[in-house]
Amino acid sequence: MLLSSSPFESMRKIGQNYLVPFLFTLLYALLPTSNSGIDGYAYASSVKWFHDIFWPHHLLYCPVGVSVNSFLNLFGFYPDVLSMMKVVNSVSAGFCLLVLRSCMKALEIYKSNYFVIFCGSCFGFMRFATENETYILPLFCSLTGTLLFILYGKTQKLVRLLFAGICFAIGVLFHQIHGFWYAAFGLILLFNSSSQKLKKGAIFIVPGALLITITYLTIYVSLIKNQLIGEKEFVEFIFRDVYSGQVNTQIGLNNIIMTPISFIRSFIQVHGYMKPLIEDYKILLLIPLGLIIIALVSIKSILKNGYRREPKMTIISNALLTAFIFQLSFAFYSVGNAEFMVMLPMIAALYLVTKFAIPVKPVLHLAFILLIYNMIFGLAPAHFLDLDGSKPLYSIIQKYPNSEWLLREPQKLENMFEFNFGPNSKKQQIMLRNIPDREEAKNLIYTDFLDMKETLNRGNLLNKVKREVKFVAYHQEAIDSFGFFGGKRVIYKLSLKE
């Protein structure tokens, strides 16, 4: 009897361990976004044309893409690189959920799959699992480092601490933002009251720090030697975005406004396109209303029936809380950048289960609420709808080669041309950043700036007063138009008045 039932028992265990991550991987892979952003096209272009491979703030992301693409080419597969990278992130997201479940099991959490479903259904995670972006692979590395750190806490085996630090370091090489997660765990380990804390801190920090330094230094020297970058200081190369002015260095009202908005969007999608979506399909209004009621009841049940655990594995709890604070603080500093909050739901879930006994049924209810809501208002619109009109605009621009364009998103269109035609394609279309003065205006200018309503988004909120565009010196002739989900866009030809 035991022999006959063992295959079924094995299948049941496999299902418990792998089914939920597998189903989420399938979901992400089947519903990739059709509205890739500026960076999505830029990274795909780097992989496809093998140029500007090493972006210092996410050093290893494009090299992984090149490796996967080259491997597939060996077997006669020549995939669309943009789509391929989305699949890479979908699969990586599945592994994130698998490691998250392992963390929950190591923490001896009952019905750990419920928490995995919750985290896998959060919009921030879904968003980047279905896009060519750099935030899922480092998350997998940091979660793996966290798992090894938890296992070290249970067994005190220093080899696990060593490899935990190495995994965190690899996460930093995939994206520098994960340095805060790594630093949080390192600081808690150093300030822990246990014996040999300096030795343990050195084992955790030093090999990872050396790996990061040696990797950056090797690539830096190689790029200099092959004249792929100009002469610059090593530190300037590592923090290229800071030196180029792409990182915010001031704190103002926008930080206070955007941080809570982006934090909420880490869990549920909130976007301007939802208004016309509900207007077109009014029945969809019932979904958020119904889900709000279920969510309130579930949260009330959690607060009523949950209770604080007996202190156990305090170092893990403190490290997770510190990591959450560090990551959220830098996201606040970066004007509430939602991209830097993708890890927050998972860190929060791991921290909360270490501190509180949480009733699992309400968690499952919340998880399914998130899943349904974010599929309907997040994944489905991004996959099935044209939300910004960039693709038809791209087709129209091709009708007018060697022309000058004044566009609302010039960088995205440049990246689309570069992805399809190579790095030199930027020379075929001139993307203006401002309308020329009368003395400089010699050619016809084409623009999408006139007569266009925009859906509310982060860019609009941060730039309420757009650049001042003065068209009074130009004749305005509508020459083309196209429709997309956000409305109708008209293309105008501008010619200088006599």
C-alpha cells in the first residue's frame, strides 16, 4: 500500500511546491505587455545589435539577454529579442515565487502558497514580469540570498552565510538598487548581539563586495581598452546615472505626492486609462466596488484574528524591516519611483509572517482579489490595447524619411527605430526636443503636439506645465491621424510663415 501510494504522494508534493509558481509563470508569459516603454526598447536594442551592452546601474541584465539570444541562435531560433526578454522575465518571476515559497517554508509558515499567490498577484511584480525591464532578475538573486540567510539563522552554517552574501552581490550587479537590501542585512548582522559578529559580518560582506568590485573593474578596464567608453574615473563609471544627472538629488512636494501613489500601485493598478476603460465597459465598475468590500472584510478578519508571534529569529525580522525601510526611503528619494518598489510586497510579506501569526484564509481572499483586479485592469489592457499610440505613430513617421519631428515622447520613438534598424537609424529621423527659433527653422516640422488629450499618468503629474511650445510662427496643416485606446491623435505639418 505504501509503495502504490508513493507516486501519488510525490506528485502531490511536486504540485504543492511548483504548481503555483508554474501557473503564474504561464500567466506572465501569455500576457506580456504590448506597450513596452522607453527602456524596454533600449535594452532590446542593446541585445539585438550588440551595442552598449554594459549599463553600469544594471550591469548584467543585457549580457544575460545576449547569452540567451546567442544560445537560441545556436539551435536555429532567431526570436524577436523584445519578446524573448519578456519571456526571460516571466520565467525569472516564476523562480522568484518559487524561492519566496521556500523562504516561507523555512520560516515554517502554514499554507505558504497563499502568501505566494498574494505576492505574485501584486501589480508591481506583474508589471515587470511582463516587460523587458531590469527588476525581476535582481529580485530573484536577493530572494535567494534571503533564503540562505534564513537557513543560516536556523543552522548557523557559515557556508550558507557566505553564499547568501554572494547571491545579494549578484543581485546588485543585476541592479544597483538591491545594494540597499544587501546593506540592510549586512548592518543587522554587524550590529547583532551574538558572538563572532565581526567574523560573520566579514564572511557575509567581504566576498560579495569583492565580487562586485572585481566585476565592475574588469568590465571598466575592458571597455576603456576597446575604446567603447571615453576616459573617466572608475567611480564615475559605476555611478554613471548620478553623474549624468538622471538621478534626482532634491526632495520636494513631488516626492511626498508620488511615493504613496507608487506604493499603492505596487499592489494594485491605478492609471488614467482605467477611466475610459470603465466608460467603454461600465460593467467593469462592479469589479472594484465588489472587491473593495471583500478586501475590507478580509483585512478586518486579519486584524481581528492575527496575533504577535513569540520572538524567534529576531535577526531575520530586523534585517527584513531594515531592508524595507532602506528600499522605500530610496524610492521616496527618487520621487516615488515605482520601479524601485517592486520588491516591497515580498519583503513586507516575509517580515509580517516573522512577527505575526496571520490567518491564512483572508490572505487567500485578498490574493484572489488582487489577481482578478490586476488581470482585468493591469495585464489585460497592457496586452490587448494600444494605450499610447506609439506604434501607429512609428508607422506614420516612416512615411516621411529624413524629416524633423517634434514629439511628446521623442526618446521612445528613437529607441523604436534603433531597435528595428540599428544604432544608426537615429540619423534617418530627427527628433527635436524643442521647436526651433525662427532663425533656425529651415525645414518642415511634423508634430503630434496639437489637439491631443492625454490619459493621466506619472509623467503628467510630475510635469503639469509642459515645455512651452509656440506655434504662432508656423502654418499648421493636418496631414494624418490615427486612433488608439487613449483617443485620437492628429499629425500636423508645420511650415514657417513668411
